[in-house]
Amino acid sequence: MTDGQHTFRVLRFDSADDETPAYQTYALEASPGMTVLEALLRIQAEQDGTLAFRYACRGAVCGSCAMMINGREELACRTQVRDASRQGRTVYTGSAREEVEAPGSDAQMITVEPLRNLRVIKDLVVDMEPFFDKLVAVEPWLQPEQAHPPRERRVGPGAWAEAEPYTNCILCACCHSVCPVAEQEPGYLGPAALAQHYRFLADVRDQAGEHRLALVDGDDGVNGCDFAWNCVHICPRGVPPTKGIAKTRARITRERRGDGRQ
Ligand code: FES
């Protein structure tokens, strides 16, 4: 028993060459439950050893296998071939900020492309360095006043509930890929970095306060968000970056009013 013959249409590109990106197709008989990552591994092993892509955990934990699958940001290790070829999936067009239905005219055809808004190094491998630079810029670590308390810093369930959803981020960059502002503004910190910023802003143990708010105050920070909500819809881990951005923005406004600056 199989899930049928599928054609994988993969966007190929090598930054070491001058050639323009081009699609290459591979035919593969999909076994039941086969994921897109498993299909790519089969293609790489049996048909084309030059095909490049990233993966590590194969369990939706490390975030390294994120790619565009039939026009939608997905984790390849969590996306079954059968589901990827289903008609009527919702995809998000970054700049237009609108939802469209994937054409799905050929249910057996699966188009695989690299993430958007990041430079392609080879095939499905993108340069994650600018993405991680932005993450580091928001200082995603705890900054308490007291460096070493005699006992652990305790957080009650109620206090933790605000920060907890943001701890589920696996830094796959799906949200960065689908963000219309990241597409237009290379300096914009982006939903992943701003979500991680809010994770620490909401943490009752963190006392970076004004310093932390200043890290994201401006058009490259929370003011840059257009509230498209694409990032919330696409996140494979249910992280809501837009909510965190809105709350950070509101807090900056409140603090300014308190200072008499606005
Ligand atoms: S391989 Fe780790 S998330 Fe897919």
C-alpha cells in the first residue's frame, strides 16, 4: 500500500554559481505517512545527491527543516506528503497581506522552495545569520537585578502563563518568511525576535525594564509591525508574535505617558 506516485518540484539554486534559480522535478512513490522531509531524504539518497536541505531532530523540535511546501511555510519533518498535496490549503502572500487558496490543480505535485526573506545559499538552505543576529539584538536572556539569589527564583503558574506561549518558539523562521514587513524592510527585527523579546518582558523575574523596552522601540522594532497576523497563523508551534508585539507597544506608550513624554 502506498500514498501514490508524487512529483516533487524543487527550486534549485547554488549561490556559488551565477545561474538563475530553476525548478527540477523528481518522481517518487510515497509510502503511507511519509513526510516531505523523508521524501527529500529518499530523493537525495536515490536520485540526486546534490540536493541540499537542512534537518536535525526530525521531530518538529529543532526548526531547521522549515521550507515552503506548496506555497506555505511548513516544517518538512511534520508535513506528510498526503497532506501537502491536499487541495485548498491556505497560503499567505507576504506583500499583499491576503489569504489565497493553493491552486492544487495537480494534487500529486508538491512544490518545495526555500523560505522567503532570507538569502538562499543552496537549494532549500537559507542564510540564517541575519535572523539570529536580530534575535541576539533583543537580548533574549534573563536580566534579573539580583545575580545569584540564595535559592531559585520562583514563578507562580499565573505569572508564568503570560510568558509561556512564547517559550515554544523553535526559531524555524517560518514567521520571518511570511512577514510582509520583513519582506519590505531588511532592518525590521521581525516576529521571531520580537516574540522572544516579549517572552522576557513578560517574565516576572526579569528586571531589564526600560533598557529592554528601548531595544525594540522604533520603526525597526515594534512600531514596524503592520499587524498582518500572518506569523500567528503560520507558526508551527502556536506562538503568537503579533500579540506580544501589541502588548510591548502598549507598554511603551504607557511608560512614555508616565514619563510625560507623550
Ligand atoms: S528536523 Fe527538526 S524541526 Fe524538522
